[in-house]
Amino acid sequence: MTGLVIKNTGSWYTVLFDDGTTADCKIKGNFRLRGIRSTNPVAVGDRVEVSEGFITEIADRKNYIIRKSPNLSKQSHIIAANVDQAVLVVTVNYPQTSTTFIDRFLASAEAYRVPVILLFNKTDLLDDDERHYQDLMVNLYETVGYQCLQVSAVTGQGMDQLLPLLEGKITVFSGNSGVGKSTLLNKIVPEANLRTAEISEAHNAGMHTTTFSEMIPISHSTFHIPHSTINQDCIEQSWLIDTPGIKGFGTFDMEPEEICGYFKEIFHFSKNCRFRNCTHTHEPGCAVRKALEEHYIAESRYNSYLSMLEDKEEGKYRSSYNNQM
């Protein structure tokens, strides 16, 4: 039987079959012997073949969101597969999301052809200085070419702009712990009743509430669409993928010469560099460094590019955003 993996608890995979039934399945041990360097060879969003309660085959993926495993540096962790887009939930404060984290996520999404929407949550909590900083961040990323929304999951501010972007698509929600992903998803799909938790006041950091990845269907009533117009094929419905909060985003399996191509504005200016193999770090005639000096490239974005070249340890990924723009 063929179906869609809609939940991954680490030991079991819930599969939604094409006839509308579901079953909890396991994977054959030989999946780990096929050169799949991943802590989760089967991911939420995968199309799979199931026989006698075991997943026996994984269909080719059109894309996926992947990061370096936080515990096993030579392995990856696939956050979700076969998605139409990603929503990266970020917060200027309560807790802080660093620009380095944002840029690493965006670069990885670019590498695997996943469009990203940046969702700035907890706007209702910001003071004037924080709101000004958020406006600067929005301007930066919109200038680069990313769609940005400023919302509050608590008050509902901006949600009317988000909902139309989710219709008929599979959307993975990701971000640091504590940025409000579960609260946002509860606002969109109240029947999901996802667990939420307060952030730690002592460290202004989030605490994990989601411990596994899960696909959640969005009811047609959310979009105020007549039931008769909805495509009943389960794979064509609107889905949200809830994922555990992540502290750092280590990029995986990228060659240094490829990284430039995953920063839209850096790649644009790199075409004018004197040398074809320019690393944009020290070479004469580097158009990227010239654009940086003339403020056509943000210093925070360039620093993120350098950090990926250097492959710094994960502790840096969650550094404060102060003085990074």
C-alpha cells in the first residue's frame, strides 16, 4: 500500500494511506545501510510503500528541509520532505532569533528549492525600539527577496495575511524553541490543541513543547471556502507541518564554492568579480566586498555567509542579534 507519512515519533511513523485509513508503521533496518546519512531516513511528508506494517520504500523527494544533526556531525536530520513552502517563525525578542540562524535556514532552503516566508511573531510584545528593529529586519529581508509578515498569534494581528498563503499547500513551520509556532498553529487549526509553554524568564529562551513532527490538515472552513469546492484527495489538501523547536541550524553537505549561490544578493554581485573562483573574502577585484562597503549587501548577511564558510560550532548560531545588521 502507498501513503503519506504524517507523523514521526522517532520509533513509529503514522502513514495516511490513499484510501483514507491510517496505521502506525516501523522501518526496515536496512534503510540505515543504504548510504542514507540521516538520523531519520523517513521524514514527515514522504510518500512511502508499506508492507505488513513496515515501510519498505520511499518515493523520490521533490525537496526537503535538512540540517546537520545536532548530535552526530556527519549525519543530517531531515525536518520535512515534499513541501510547497516553509514558514520560518522568528522573534525579535521573547526569545531573540539571531540573523545567523535566519540566514542559515534560508540558505539551506535555497539549496533544496523550498520557498520561505519569514513570519515575525509576538509583535504585540515589542516596545518602540524593538518594533523599529523589527521593521529594519523586515526591510532587509524583503529587499533581498523574501516575503515577510508581522503577526501576533495571541491577538490575531496579521493572521488574515497569512491564511491565504497556506491554501492548497503543504507548509512546514520551523523556528527556535519559544517563538510561538504551536500558538500560531492552534490559531489556524484550533482542533489541533497543540501544547504550548511559557519561555524561561531567566534566560529569555524557549522550551520545547513539540517533541515530534506532525502533518496537520487545515479545515476548509478556515479559508471560508464552500465544501463542494474542496479537492477531496488527501494529498491535495492544505497541510501544516509542526516541527520541534531548534536551537541552531547547522548546514549539511554544502561545498564552500556553492554557498554563495544560496545568498541571493551575494550571488547577484558575485557575477562581477574579477576571478571566477572568488571566495569573496580577500581577493582583489571582488564585487561582493565592494557591494558590502557600499551597503548594497547587509553586514549581517555577509557575516552569515562567512560563518557558513568557516562552519563554526553550533554555539554561535544562537548568538544575539545585537549589532548584526
